[in-house]
Amino acid sequence: MAGKKILIVEDETVEALDIKKMLESLGYDVPSFVLNGLTAVETAKKIRPDLILMDIVLKGELDGINAAKKIKELNIPVIFLTAHSDDEAVERAKKTEPYGYLVKPYDPLDLKNTVEFALYKHSMDEKLKKVKRSTEISLKIYKIPIFVQTMMEPLLWPVHLQPVCSGTARQKRWLDIQF
């Protein structure tokens, strides 16, 4: 998924530059890095990155976890890069529903794979949201039962059809939702 835009939020300039160089060598676009949580939120709103790599401990008003809470409203996935793996930090971070959590020092291959998985998972989440929206709209407009099966979910049956479902396949209405 090279070519995706990644924002780095790291208060150690040398480390941020190392991460930037590594990501650019993998083909990612890293337009900038920021040093604190407040600037991270403002920059995310402005440049709309595809992914944010966020340190947990940052100088300033917002730490990385609180910045991630605000960024979540923008629908931008966050991966935490941190030296803190204590239970309290992990529990606080989990509540923001991050797409990854890497403990420093990290292996460059781990960073690459975590970024790839996060971008892929986010794209699948977005497709699933579209399917659910299409299903809801179709149910409202056409008032017909819709059967949807994706790789991530089992076949969804309308509740009123679960106990008994009679008739031939031709008699049942199916709506094929394309990705």
C-alpha cells in the first residue's frame, strides 16, 4: 500500500526523522512529523493522512492517547509507537481502538508489517461500513429482506425469517452488494 500518507507524532526529533526515512524508503508519503498531541490533531484535520504513528508520551496538553481519542472522530487509524508497555498504558490505549501497538525499540520489519496490516484492516472496515449502509438503505426503500455475506461476517438473516424460511431460491429476493 505504498503511496499512502502517514503522519508521525513523536516528540523525539531524531527518532521521528528515523521513522520518516524508513517509511519513505518503503514508498510511503510522510509529509511531516509533529512533536505534540495538540498539533497532531490540528495537522490530522488539515492534511487528512491515511494513517498516524503516535507516541503515547508527548510533551504538552495532550498525550498520545488523548490525541488519538480526538483523531478517532476523523476516522483516521492510529498505531501507537511507545516505550511504555505497562498494563495501565495498554488499557488506556485499547480504549481508543488503535490499529496497532509497537513497543520501542521496534524492528523495522515489525513496523512495516504493522503499517500494512493497519492500512488493510482500515480499508476492510470502510468497505464493511458501506455494505451495512447499503443494506440499511435498501431495507428502508424496498422493504425487502436482504441476505449479506462477507468474508468478515457470517450470513446475516433478517430476524423475522430465522425460525422458518420456506420457498425456493427463486422466490426469495436476494440483493448482491458489490464491493
